[in-house]
Amino acid sequence: MSILFLVSLCLSWTGSEAFLGTAVDVNATVTKTNGTDFTSNQIILMGKPASVVGMAFVFSRAAGSASTVDFAFEVSWDGAQTWGTLDGGTVQIATNTAAVTGTTVRVFKEVNLYGVSNIRLKSIYNSDGANNVTGVSVYISY
């Protein structure tokens, strides 16, 4: 029983931040890119207690399909001096994912960022050929 208690303490989230100051809309078959279409907050992970973080992806969908909204991230291991692509590619969420409220989709994923000092959102691609997504936001919990 005490082992379960210790494990639960290790998995507790201690803070969260938004990658975007303002949600963005992404039309069908469009890619929005950091620095051009939005400005991603640079999340500092150095000194944070967890190497596994939680990410919440939120958007409002139209009808949706099996196509995906693809979220790509850039990471740094040296305090934001140099940037590289997050291993494992992109996080993909189907545009027809069940809505939690009305048309709002919320998906939570755990991501291993062991050794990463900083992270930022690189791009959002809506691969759905017919359906726009609106109010796209991404949050990180650590």
C-alpha cells in the first residue's frame, strides 16, 4: 500500500502552461507554423520535477473524419541555444474524436521529455480535406 502512495506522489503534476497565448483556427489541409502564423511560448523544463509530462490538446471540430490534426514540437537540450525536432514525430488527433462538450475535443497524452530543457510548438497541420478546426490550444503539465 505504501508503494502505491509513493508512486502516486511521483506522478503528481505540479504546474501547467499554455503553448499559445491565443487559440488558433486551422482550415482544412492547412499548416500553421510558429513564427509565421502564431507565436509559441517557450516552456522551460529545466528544474521541473518530471521527465514525463502531460499534454492537453483542445480544438472545436466540424463534422470531422478519420483524418488528423498533427501537432509538431521543437525541443532543446541546451537551454534554448539549439533546437531539434521532438523524437517520435508528431502527436496526431483524429478530427472526429468524440467531443467532450458540444463540438469541443479534449485529448490528454503523456510524453517523455527526458533531458529536454525547453519545448515549443512548431506547427499544427489539419490533414482533414473538408473540415476546419477552430480554437486550437495546447497545454503542458509537469
